[in-house]
Amino acid sequence: MRGVAALMSDTIAPEGTTAAGPKASLTPHTPLRRAVMLVNPLSGSVGPRAAGEAEAILADYDLEARVVVLEGDFDAAIAEAFAEEPDVIFVLAGTGPPGPWPRALSLTDR
């Protein structure tokens, strides 16, 4: 199985879009206008280029997206992401132990 970073590198623009054409919807099931992606580049299967690749991929979609590289105080970064009240929060991390996620999520009221 290939790592997430490798899969992200192979991602192409959504079907039906061109460089000059309209941006695609991330999903037809619910409107997503704002997204935050939390990226842990120290995770073995994510890698140092993941944040830039995620920004490039998300730029192809019709939504306001912010990519946050997790460094230092994970709890504060995660709490800040929830405080922004995006429609969705993506987490790009490895396949190892959950680390800070259960604790950080317990700090939110969602």
C-alpha cells in the first residue's frame, strides 16, 4: 500500500474542471464552504511536503481552505481550528497511535 503523501502527489484536478473553468464541489451531499486541514508532517507516512500538496489539492475546490501544520502545542492548534467553526476539519496524520487527538477533541464542545 502506498503512503498518503504518494497518493496526494498523484492526485489530479477534479473531473469537469480546467485551469480556467469553475472549481468543483468537494461533495454533492452537503455544502462545504470552509475547511481546515490539520497536518502532522512528522508522521512517518505524511512527510514534509504534505502541507503544500494539500494546499494545492484544496485550491481546486470551491471552498475556503486553510492548512495548518501541527508544530509545538497540538492542543492549541486543534482548539483554534474548531474555534474557526469550519464546515469540516480534515486530519492528515500517520497510522500510528492517536497521540493528541482524543485529548484535543475532548477540549471542544462539538
